[in-house]
Amino acid sequence: MKKSILSSLEENAERVFLYEENRIWTYRELKEFIIKFSYYIRANNIKSVVISLPKSFYTYAIIITCYLTGVTYCVNNENDPKQRKNFIYLQIQPDLIIGNIDKNEYYNFTNLEDLIIALKVFQGQSDICTDYTEIIYISFTSGSTGIPKGCRITTEALEKHIKYDIELFKFTCEDIIGQFVPLYFDMSVLDIYASIIVGCAIVKIDGGDKFRFGKIIQKYKITFLNIVPQVVDIMLKAEELTREVLRSVRMIRFGGDKV
């Protein structure tokens, strides 16, 4: 899978990687960030990262870099209570925590803006430092039945899952994926990795956008949606499940909630 991603970054340099509300990011820009962050990881001997950021180009890019460099990562909800964050940090004991606030009591915390500045040291590098780790991704349960449980996902399991889904859903570089589910929700791995392997575009859709889903679908001509049933219900009540609204959509995959 790493070879497929590296090839995609090269072959799709001028294609759109991500649509944000006020910005379009290309695969060239994605590769430039990955190169610099991969050198930063190697220079600082980073083996594990907790990402405490909202959806953005940088969050996607950090996740992809962690996979390519063999760094175990965990995405947590940046709005989680401090107690839950502390519990996750204690369980993982990460080498690096990346967030969006100015100060933090953790010695290994790095503000996103400071990280971007630090990466300038590696400007001019042309290749990506790659490596392997057995456990690539840790996803914590909500803790609604007690203590949150960290589910450790192996690199092998992730790669098999993504390969299977790409073949099952027949993704191509012409697809446009509506990326709605939170990045700390394991459903999101399909959106992230499938898109970069085939070289298609992602549309960042935040939680508040679920009440204007139809307009977003039409604006970006989204072809694939990976969503929870609640969104389908909202669209149904808003009378957006129509041929006109869904003209560009070839498939809706939903799960992760009761139907």
C-alpha cells in the first residue's frame, strides 16, 4: 500500500486532493508536507503521535505521513474533556501531541502553527522517509460503558481493509469523496486511504454541514458518501434524497449507528 500511495503522490501531483470551504489543496502540496514531516519524524525519533486537531489539510497530511513513516497514531476529539484526553495520553504515552492551543502542560506537546514553522528546516528535501510498525492506529471507544478502551489496529489489518474496500466500491481517480465522519471515528480510514491510493479528491464536510448536505453534494458533484444513518434521515426529512440532488452520487455507504 505504501508503494501505491507514493506512486499516487507522484502521478497525481496537479490533481485536487482536498476541497476545503475557502481553499483547494493539490497532491503536490500534500507531498511537500509529507516529505518535510517525515524528516521531522526521523530527526526527532518519533514513534507515536496523538493528533488533537479538527479536520483540515494538515490533519489529513499528518495521518498519511504517520502511516508512511511507520508511526503509531491516534486521533482524539479536540473538544474532549481534559480527563479523557489525559487518560488517552497516559495509555499511549506518545512521543508527540499535536494540537491547536497556545499552551499545554505536556512536555511533548506541539502547537500546529509551531510545527509548520519547524518543518521549514527540511525545505528542499525531495524524498519521503518511510518505515514500518506493527501497530499503526489506535482508536478509543467512547467509554459509555466504563473506561475507554484503546483498539490497536495493525498495519496489516488496515492495508487489507483498504484494499478490500477499494475493490468492492470500485474507486477511481474520478471519484469525489464526501468526507463527513470525524477523523477520530474509524469509519474515516476508508475516506483517507482510498482517496490517496487512487488519486481522487476529498471534500471536507464538518458536523455542522449535515443540515446543508444536499447543497454540498451539488456544489462539488460528490460521487461517494461514507456516512452515518442520521445524515440520511436528515436528508430525507429535508426532502434532499431526490434524483436532482443526488445526480452525481454513485454510491452511499452508511453504518456506525443504529438504522
